[in-house]
Amino acid sequence: MDGNRLIQVMQVIESGMDDEKGILSLFRALADIPWRQFYRMREPALMDAAVECTEFLFGENTLTRNLIPSYRGLYGPADGLSNMKMAEFCFSEYRYMQYIKEPTPENLDHFIAVIYREGKNMFYDYVRNPDGDVRKKFNDAISPLLAMKIRKWPNHVKRAIVRFYEGARDAKVKANDKVFGSSDGQESLYGLWSVMRSVAKEGTFGDFDRVNEQYVDTILMDLNEVVAEAEQIEMDRNKVTVSR
């Protein structure tokens, strides 16, 4: 699936069509079948193919690839949110949770304004991308201005971006379940924002400004090591107790 197809899929989902027509429209968007060929397909076979092809959209969200890397002059994060730094991630989680609790157009715009920003400059090599991030450095002070631009974007485009973000963040939780306090891959009670913010607040990995400039994945690697060391210490203590 590419970005345009994802946008088409979200447009169908946002249209509020009834189940059968919606599934057929989703199938048409995913398969990119010419209209003539689409309508020539026999109805039973068509519906069976449509259900099989679209089933993944209604199950677990495993989308970690950013299929919309840029839109109308603004650029989004890398696949899997791999180039996100702490400051950006904390703000994106905060705005995301605001949107989840109160899904208004304004909250959606402010969330996307955190992760989609202008490119660095006209001389930057966008093809090679030597810095690993074509976007300007995150600055929450300009987010309201970006939100005004994003307000004009089609809603199905915004929803496609949300789907990518949710898939990528869920993948981080499952890959770091011990850090986030659960053995079943679900988020801890306090969520990603609280976990990451507490790291910056405690200064475990440096002062506040330094932590904010570190990559989220780097922090998670260190936290996993801390958890592993704590588990080993506990295992050693238990062995000593048993031997006595």
C-alpha cells in the first residue's frame, strides 16, 4: 500500500457508508481495479475477495511505515518514528492523548502540527538525508502556526497520519513491554508520555535539555538494559535465599 491508497482507504472509512458498500469501496481502493472490470466481477466472488482483502484494516494496526512522508510542504517522521527525539515525542504523546480524550478537529490539527514540520532548507540533500531527518528542529512555539496550515488538509489525510502514528507507537510498546510496565504488550497505566517524561525529569540520562535531544529509541535501549540488570539482581538474590 502506498500513501495515495492509504488516503483513499481513510476517505472511504470516513464517509460513513453502510458495511457492504464500504467493504466494496475499500476493496476497490486497495486493489486499484478499473471501474469496468470491478463491475463485471460476479457479486459473490466480488464480496468474498473484498472481505478477504480488507480484513486487515479492522484488526490490529501494524502499520509502522510512514506512507505519507510529506504533504503540502510539511514533512513527517521516519518509519517507525525512528528519528523522533524525546522533546518531540513527549509533546506528540501529550497532543495525541488530548485528541483521543477529546477528538475535535482542533486537537487533531495540533497533534499533527507536532510531528509534521517544514523542511530544513532549500540546500539540504533531501534524497540522501544525511541527518536522518529532513524536518526543521522541533519547536513547540511554532506548532500553533503549523496547525493553522494543517486545518485546511482533508480529514481523511489527517486520519491516515493518525493510523500510522498509532501503529508505530503500538509497535514501540510491544517491543519494550518491560519498560512500559506490562507483559502482554499493552501500555502501562500512565502511558508512553508519562514514562518518557519521567526519564527526562529524573535526569537519569543527563540534564533535561540533553535528554530532550536524545533519540527515543536510544533511551528505550538504555531503559531495557536497566530493567534487565534489575531482573538479574533479583534473580541472584533469590538464588542466595534458596541456597540458605
